[in-house]
Amino acid sequence: MGAILGLLPLWNAPIFAAAGALLAPLLLLLRARLPLAALGVAAVVVAIPQLLFLREGAAAGAAYPAVRLGYTIAPFSLAGLAAFLIVDFGPKLALALVGLRSAGPLARRVFVAAGGVAAAALTIQLSVDIVANHKLLNAWVVLLDPFAAWGLVVLWRGRRGLARLGARALALALGGTIALGGVVDLVPVANDARIAYRLAGDPLFDWVVAATPGDSIFLSDLWVSNQVLLAGRQVFFGWPIYAWSAGYPTAARQATYVAMLQRSEEHTSELQSQSTISY
């Protein structure tokens, strides 16, 4: 399990960080410290070469991780942090706290350890893109969900008489709010566009595969995806958000990219001018 966990940095570094933020408090709170420590050591051994590789390429990433209180809350304040947690996670937190009242010691320790993931998201900036910390918060919500689900069960089963009616009404209100939030989250998925590329048989794809070596670099538009990329070739400057968020010096590359295109336009204009004069 540790070796599998250690493979995460090149696939999803924030989730690797979330796993570390969960494992550290688990080592303190659970009795199975030896197997947990072995898991952590195996993960670190496998992950270190990947982390060094990523850090070497990302010059701007040398300043991270760094302390950053409050995630995107600016200016930071405890009141702002409380409002953020209540608005974004209030119903689930309320249900989780209800469920913890009848949970066993192990469940409570796991709940506290899961809080380490949220704490990391709200106090540490992992890269130049602070918004990427939402992946840690998403991981925390996944860990929070079972406790919230148990809270719904506790409210529905507990008490008697009028108190039961009130508890069930509260369960329906909190559960309905969470469900409505899930429906809202589906709206951008439903509205999202789809892009499809025909590969084998596409003239551009076939030409790139047949006529260019595998290490070719194309000066192209700011592509997110294209037949050139899908053919396994590189572009000099693609859509910059992903490289920027990983800490690469995209501003310097963009300046070079613009200069190269301007020179190309000047050269084309010069050739057109010469052609006109000759004609």
C-alpha cells in the first residue's frame, strides 16, 4: 500500500499531500504505529525521485510548500474562516458531529485525523496556485461523508414522540441541503462541452506520426489538446495554466513564444513584399 501511495506525485501531487496529512495524525492517534510507519516509509522512498524530478523542472516551485493561512480567504480572519466552513461544509459538519456522539473511540480518532487534511488545506500553500488546495478539501470531504451519513442514521433512529419528529425533520432538512448542493454541482457537468478528435485516418495526425521524429517540438496555438499532442509530440507553449500551477516559469516561455511569432510574421511580410516588388 505504501508503494502504491508513493506512485501518486506524478499523477496527483495534492492527493499525495492529503494522504501525508492523514497519515501523520493517524500515527499519533492509533495503536498500529509500526505498520503505519512502514507504509509511510515505503511511500516516501518511492515518491522522493518523483518529487525531486518535479522540483527540478519547476523553478518557481522552490518557494513551496509555504505557510498560507485561510486558503483563499483574504484578508484572513477567524470570522472569515468560520463563515467559509459553515457555508461550504456546514450541513455535513453538523451531521458528522451528531454521529460522533454515538461513535466509538476508533471512529473519533479517525475523524480527528481526517481533520489534518482540512488543516493542511487551510494553512499550507503547496504551489503557486493556492486554488489547487481544493483537492485537499475534496479529499477531506470524502473522509467526512461516512460520519455525516451516520449522523443522518442517528437522527432518524433516535428519540421518541415529538422529539423523533423534530429529529427526522432536521435530518431531512440537512440531508436535503446536501443533496441540493450535489445537484448544483452536476450543472457544470451537464453544461460542459465535449471535444473529439479523429486519430487514425486524420491527415494531420497521420502526417505527424509518419513524417516527424518522436522528439519533435511544434510552435503552435495554445492547445489544451490536439492531434499533434495526441500523436505523442510536444508543443513549445501550450495552454499555460497547468504548467503555471505546477510552478514552471510560463511567463518567460510566453515572452519567447510571442517574440518567435512576431519574427515569423515580420519574415512573412518581408517575403510578401519582395514577391510583390518582383511581380
